[in-house]
Amino acid sequence: MRGRGWIKALRQDEARQVRARIAELESNLTAAPSPHGRQKRQDAGHELRNAKFRLERLEECIAAMQ
């Protein structure tokens, strides 16, 4: 059976992945506009908001495990 340390490591890894995705989305938002740019920016904005919310929850979870 795996312990708290293993679960914490999983959450930390997931948080790193979410941070990387946030950085990617932010760079996409500042990239040169494309023909369908408005819709892509809106989609990226929604995904960015969701990723930041997810990261906040993961950080709270990680902090509670200490």
C-alpha cells in the first residue's frame, strides 16, 4: 500500500504539468493572430482560467498534506 508521500508526489507532478500548460496557454494568447484568432483566444482563455483554478486546488491539497 502506498502512503501519503506517494500521493503528495503525484499531486506535485500534476501541479508541474498544469503550470507548464498555463505557460503554454499564456504564450499562445500573446502569439501572432490567426484568421480564426478570436475563437482560439477565447478557447485558450477559458482553458487558462480552468487550469489556474485546478492549480489553486492542487496547491491547497499539497499544502494540507504537510
